[in-house]
Amino acid sequence: MIGRVGLLTLTHTKKLNVMGNALVTQLIDGLNTLVGSGALAIIIKTLPGVKVWSAGYDIHELPPHGQDPLECHEPLRRAVRAMQTCQVPIVIQIEGGVWGGACELVMSADIVVAAAGATISFTPSRLGVPYNPSGIMSFLNSIPLHILKEMFFRAQSVPVERLAQYGVINHVVPAAELEDLAMEIAGDIVKTSPLSNAVFKEQVTSICNALPLNSNEFERIEASRRVVYTSEDYREGVLAIKEKRPPRFRGV
Ligand code: YXS
């Protein structure tokens, strides 16, 4: 902590901060500890100078083929819930590449600041993953629809400079200025009312997640998703990432 600003540094950089149970536990425990210690703003970052901020979901921890990779107890979903339900405003500080599920984690922060040259690569369609409704909500709440669709369908790395034009990223600055900028923003937050901030965030989260799906729609979507995560294409997508080669999808 610096004053009332809590600092949470993701340190699994040798493993590209892949989001498996270990990193997610570090993140959730870290948030709880900082809130418990009286933090009024939290900065999440990784070690400076990294090429990869996070490589996304740990593909070695994906459930076996045929099981929902984004089931509500899986690491990514737990991490996103922790970010959304944390009563303290979270500033996330990114540099390097943010991949796959880590993009949703970043979008779930309250304020996103990035080093020039950082990129966001939203890759479920490269793996054949059927993204899920609450995850899609995280993106719809922060990215304009056509931009989100382009990111999903093309699955390419998008520079933060482009995303900042649409307000997806709050600020882009040279890497050397990133730390100071995040501290400056957090420093402003800690001077404001924590009760007001907490109830504001609670309401924003509730309102942003308030789009209802009726039971028929939900069951239909789950059935459609099941077809995808039991498909041969999904098996091929995960294998291709492990073998570091492009996937060969056949649509079955
Ligand atoms: O060969 P070793 O044993 O050293 O291991 C390599 C990679 O296999 C490993 N690694 C990963 N392990 C688990 N889960 C991952 N997501 C993952 N990514 C990488 O880390 C070691 C170093 O990787 P390497 O040699 O490729 O490093 P690099 O510097 O040349 O390239 C860095 C990346 C990030 C560009 C490259 O590793 C990469 O393309 N990784 C996969 C990124 C990705 O597609 N992530 C999405 C994961 S799936 C996910 O997040 C959700 C399910 S979804 O997509 O639906 O949102």
C-alpha cells in the first residue's frame, strides 16, 4: 500500500501470467487483503517491461474436451466476479500483449491505462471457444458493438491506441509514464468518498448486468454453446495453440 492506494502486482510473468487457479487465487486474495487493509483505490499491474501482460486462460487448466471451458467456477469467471464485486475502484495498468480471457479481466476493471504499444487480442474464435453470456456482457459494457465484433471475428491484436479512440482504454502514455499516471488517478480516487464510490460501483455493476435472458433463451444458448465445446473444431483449436500452429477448422 502507498497511503490508501493498494498495489496488486501479478508476478507469474515467467509463465506469461496465464490465468489459471494460481494467478486467480493470487488476484482474489490480493483484492480481499487490500480492501481489508483499508485501500480506497487499487492498482492492478504486472512487472514493468513485460512483452506479455497475460497470455489469457491457462490452456493446460482448461477442463477436458466436452466440458464448458467458461463454467462459473472456472478461474476466469471467478476473477471477473471478484473485479466486479470489489467495492473499491480498480485501476488496471497494462503493457505488452493482453490475450484471450485476460482481455475480459482488463475490461472488468473500472479504469484502464495502457503503455503505448500494448495490444489487446480477443481470441476465443481462434480456439473455437463458445464465449458465454456473462462474459459477452463484460465486453458489451465496455466496447462499441462493431469494434467488439471485429475483435472477435478477426481475433487479431488491436493496438490500445486504436481502442482509446473509442473510449475502451482511458489513457495511453509512454511506458515510462504509466506508473505515475496510475498513481495520479488512484491518488485522486482516495480523496473522494469511499461510501459514494462503493455504492456507485455496485449500481453500475448491477445495471450493466441487468439485461435479462428468459429461461427458454438461456437454455437455447447453453445448448448452442454445448455443440461448440463438444466439437472437433474446439479440440483442434486447443491442440493448435499447444502445438503453436494455426488451427485447421472444419466447422464440425
Ligand atoms: O513451450 P513452453 O513450455 O515454454 O511454453 C510456452 C507456451 O506454451 C506457454 N503459453 C501458455 N501456457 C498456457 N496457457 C497459455 N494461454 C499460454 N500461452 C503461452 O508459455 C511458454 C512461452 O510461450 P511462447 O514460446 O509462445 O512465447 P512467445 O513470447 O513467443 O509468445 C507469447 C504469446 C502470448 C504471443 C504466445 O505464447 C501465444 O500466442 N500464446 C497463446 C495466447 C492465447 O491465444 N491465449 C488465449 C488462451 S485461451 C483463453 O484465454 C480463453 C479460453 S478465450 O480465448 O476464450 O478468451
